[in-house]
Amino acid sequence: MILRLVLLVLFATGVPSLNAFAKALTEEKPVTLAGDLGSAVLYTPRNGQIKTGVIVVHEWWGLNDYARSRAQQLAEEGYAAIAVDMYGHGKIADHPKEATAFMNAALAEPDKMNARFQAAKAELEKLPQLDKVYAIGYCFGGAVVLNQARMGTDLAGVASFHGSLGTENPAEAGKVKAKVLVATGGADPMVPPKQVGDFVTEMGQAGVNLELLSFPGVLHSFTNPEATAKGEETGLPVAYDEAADKASWAALLRFLAE
């Protein structure tokens, strides 16, 4: 296993803003997934020079503006990005109880979740010039993409941002095709240190190429600018951290370019 561990946050190039100029550089296309599996939104750069695709999986809130903005930002960087609705048909939560219900309903149907992921991957692979596909996820979505890697899905890499790292089906040696990037908050009670340590051990035993970024003092949902207000509103231990957001985004762009 190749492991790179980053513990200190460094200021890096900021995340692009979703403005009119950026939108002019990209195209947005609603997609209906085959087999009545739900919907997704495909973002592509207008210049058409695409070699790499990225599947984007949302937080437990559902496929909201935040998840779509991340796909948009990837298109701004020259990638084809598809933001897939893992809940199926536009379910978006505002309250943790609602989000928990949506997430648990999805987790209760793992075969359907996998089918949605594979359908989104198939949509990307329709692009004739595409040569490889990555997957990234936030919170709930981070766990989704890591489990795809554990299953041996044919992906160049997966990246998890403040996602759960635990599993009942650990990676098997030689099965994982994807390299892995994980960015986690050092003060995130939802992803405690033992879970992080167990994950590193799991990846090591499976021979996975892992890059782990741990940001001291940083809470859950640190990439989402709305997290602090949501935490104050709901009492959840979540908060935005600009430095960790910028550093993890820069790490992702390096990861995709390698």
C-alpha cells in the first residue's frame, strides 16, 4: 500500500465560484437513468475536450444545489461530471430526521443503490472521448463511493470527503482497482479516530493506494459553506472550514490529474 498522510492544513487555490462566467463555460443536461432508477445531472465543459469523467454522490440531504455545484466546478476544470440522485427521484431533506429516513431507505436497498451508481457511470461512458472514470462523494456519498471501490468497481479512483469509513464488508486484497483519497475532520465525532485507524489498516491489508488527509480540529461537513448555519439550526456537530475545504479540493484536483 502507498499511504500519504497529511495532518496540517495548508492554504491552497480556492474552490471556483458558481457564477455566470463559469456557467458560460459548461453545459448542464438533466439525465433520466435507465430502468426507472431516478435522475442525475450531467455537466460538461463546452469546449468538448473531455478525457476524464467523475461521478458525484451527494450528502445525506439529497441531490441539492451543493452537490450539483461540485459537479459544475469539476466541469469548469475540464471534467465531465454527473451528479447522481442516490435517493431516486428528487428527495431533498431540510431536517436531519428527514435526511436520516431518506438515507436509511436507500441503504435498505443496496442493489438499487448500486444500480443507480452503475447507471450514472454508464451515462458518462457514452461520451466517446472518455478514457477513465472517477467517483467522489460527500458525507453519505463518501461512504457510497468507498463501498464501490471495495466492491471492485472499475474506477480510476474514488475520493471521500467527510464520509463514513466503516464497513461490514472490508476490502479484499487484490480486489480494489481504484486509488483512494480520503479527507476527514480530526474533530469529527461521526468519523472518530478509531474508525480512521481501522480504515487505514483495512486499506493496507488490501494493498490499496491510499492518500489520507486529516484536518485537526475540523468538524463534519467541512466542505459545505452552509454547514455552520445548519449545525447551529439543528444542533448537529457540523461546520464549514475554509482552509480544509480549499486544501481538500486542491488535493482532489491533483488526484484527478495524476
